[in-house]
Amino acid sequence: MCELLGGSMSVDTNTSYFVYPEGIKRRGEEESREIFERKRRGVGEKMTSTLYKFVTSDDEKLLSCDFVTNPPKIANLLLFTVRLKNNEIVKLSDQIKSGQLEEIEKHTKDLAQIISTDPRMIENLDSDLFLHLFRFVEDTQNPNIQSQTISILHTYITFTINNKWVMDRINPLTLVNLIGSEDCQVKVQAMRLLCTMALIIPKPQFNATLEQALEPLSLLIQGDTIQDSMVLHGVSETLAVVCQVHPMLPHAKLEMVVNSLLKLFSYESSKIPPPACLGLLYLCDGRQEMVVGREYIEPLIHLLIEIVRLYIEIYDDPELHLRVTAALIALGTMVRWGSDEDIEVIILKNDALEILGGLLQEKDRDFVENACWIISNITAGEENHILAVIGSGLIERLFDVIENYKLLDVKKEAAWAISNALHGVSPDNLVDLRSRCLEPLWTILKVFRADQQIVSFCLEGLLDSGGVEVKCNDRLINAKGFKDLLVNFRGASPIDAIELLKLKKPRGLEPQLCVLGDNSNTAVDMEVDEPKSFWY
């Protein structure tokens, strides 16, 4: 341990010497306060540089050291170092002399690294330090100190609950102005802190600040510094937070946001940060309505589908996976809240149905579930859209999901997509679905026989297609009578349900028993049909 610290002091590795304020003691030796303070500072400086090797190094010699395998010792060293740095910054900042700015820069850098590694250490920072940090944020003459200071404030606000005292003393407009700084680190740290504050401070209070941030963000996207990956991610994340926190922007500001996002997507596709996709998502579903203007719908749809098309084969990368997932959710919200014209753009002009069909064959749960959800929103719409889904072969692929996928939530999304299709087409077009749907619906009943919603939609679909007989209390009921029955069963728990419906399918298959609702609700007036003659 002594060799690592570069000193000659005898250190007992079985004893903790680093508990502040007692500091480092030499056994069996009395020291004056002055000598003690000098040695504490000197040894502390050496240990600070060594600390990062213990925390980050892969060197076997360091990792095998007894010190690093002893958690109390590393904790005491961290505590001692943080308090030392805190005091040194305060002392040097009280009366800055020539050459001391370099020392302050070194201490702020060390402190920022330590508390970002272990945020619990922030509770050891005192109010005197923060008063100097607030001043450093405003000091544009020292960008290195400025960026490290903002990093410390960001960590403090992120990991403390009682942070109002600090939050109230940070001027958000200063952070907005720093987005345009010439120093990349200052830009990035300012955007990070602005995003964190936007997610904590009540929305109406911070909306004006976010609107003011859009102009420097837009200028950044048009400039050369956007090529820096950290700046690119910072701009993307800030735009996403603006869209999340304040989607109902004034028209001019909304136009600025959309144009900025479109500009981001014009860069090399592999560099598009995931938050940019999330920004599009928030704009597509702001307070349950479409926020973006009509003039942007088609280019945004094209962008989202291209994101899925580009990354569908390489989704094992976590960032690429997030891009595709966010794009799919944004696309789904456009289908859900958009107009019929928007859906036509999706399914007719961009080969979206073919892409969705490919997603249904993926192993990734997020891809499959979101694809089923998008298709279910399409089949809940106009008949010509449903026919496009049927014509693309998606119904068969949805049945494959139900039959082969293990997770019930995914199976259920696929089931809703099929149910919507069955209920949304006219009787003439329903004939085309019969040969495709009868056997799979029968299979779905076996899988979800105790799920009231799925049983209901399957029975309705089978009755509408004319493919089964449904008996209740030994009486045949038709589609209308069954729907009346559903009204009375609504809300019944499958666990308490004891009345079973008998389904009789032709060609000798055994009837199925499916839980629907409480027995006491079955005595209702229903239309009675004569047995059907089936089409085969």
C-alpha cells in the first residue's frame, strides 16, 4: 500500500486511518496540530490520485490489493477525499490569487469524478462550497471549472430529495445561454442540468425556459459542433425532454422542434441518438392527441418507418433496440390518434405492412408486441384498411404469434388485432376470412378459455363468421343474443364464473367449455335461432 501511495509512511492495512476529522495518525507518536494538518493534506493528495486507480483500473495488482477488497477502508478514503476537496475549493475561492485557478480546476475535477462514481458522497458537501459553485457557473472565463461545477450541481440535484435550496439558486436562463458556449463540455453539461431541472420543476413554471432553449438548440443542429457525439446526444435528449414536458408548444416553437428533429435524422443513421426517436413519440401522443401539424405527418411517418427498416436486422444493440422500439410506439400513436388519411400514408405509401409482418417473426418481445398493437389499431379502423391487412397476409402471421409465442400479453395483442378485423369487415368480405380464421379462433379458445375478454371476442368472431353453434342453458343463441348475454356478463370475474358455454363445431370436433361469467346472470331473454347450416 505504501508503494502505491509513493510515500514512506508506515500504514497499517488492518486499521482505518481515514476517518475525518481525526485524519491520518501514526501509531505511538504525538504530533502537533500543524504537522498533522500538513501531513493530512499531503497524504490526502497522493491518495486522491490513487483512489481513481482503485475505482476504475483493470490492473490486477491494484485490484488484488487488500485495500480495495476492504469496503470500510475505501469508504473512509472517499469520505476523507471529498471533505478535503470541499475545504480546499472553499479556501482557494475565498481569495483567489495568481495560479490558484489551476488548483481550483484540479479540485473541482476530482470532486466531480468522485461524486459521480459514488453519489452518496454529495451529503458531505457544505453550503460554503455551493455558494462558490453558483459563482463558477456564471464565470465564462474558465470553461473547465464551469463544466465541472455544472456536473457537480447536476449530480447533487439528481440524487438528493431536499434540493430546493440549490435549485432556487441556479438561473435556468444561464444554462440556456451556455448551450451556445464555445466549449463542448460546457454545452453538454448545461443541457444535462437543464433537462434534469425540467423534469423536477413544475411544468408551467419551466415551460417558458424550455421555449427559450429551442433557439440555441436549433443553432447547434445547424452548426459544426453537432458532429461531436456528446453534443449530438445532448441536443437529442434536450429536445426529447422539451417534447415530453411541454408538447403543447406555440405553433412557431413546435415548428422549430419538428424541423430540428428532422434535421437530426438527416445525419448518418447510425449516429441518431435514441432520445430523438422519443421526441417524435412525445409529439405524436401529447395529452392523447396529435400535436404535430398536418404538414409534418407524412415526413414523420416516413422517418419512423425508415428507422424500423434500417435497424430491424441489428436490434441486438441496446441503443438500436431503443430507437426501433420508440419509433414503433410513435408509429402506433399516429395510427391511434391520426386520421384515416394518416393511416393510408402508413399502409399504402411506405410498405409498412410488409415491415410489420417481418416484425411479427422476430424473437424480441417489444418488437412483436408493438407490431401487434399497431396492426390492431389499423384493423379497428376503416374496412379498406382492414382489407389491406388481410391482403398482406398479416392475419396468418398473427395466428402464428398466438400459437407459437410464449407470453400471454403478446398473444392477447395479436388476438385483439384479429378480433377487430373480424368485426370490421362487411358480410361479403367476411367470407374470405372464414377459411383462415375458424381453426385458429378455435385454437385461441383453448389457450384463453378462462380469459373473459378473449373468450368474448372469439365467440363473437365465430358467430359472425357463421362457423359455430353456441348454446347457453341448452338453448341455441345467435350473434345478437350472444351480444346481449355479454352485456349481462360484463365485469364478472373469471374465478367466480361457473356457467360454461358449449360450443359445437362441425365435422366431429368435440365441444369446448369456456368461462364467461356468473351463473346468476345467464337468465336473460335472448333470440333463439334454428341450427345453422354451415358452408362446408
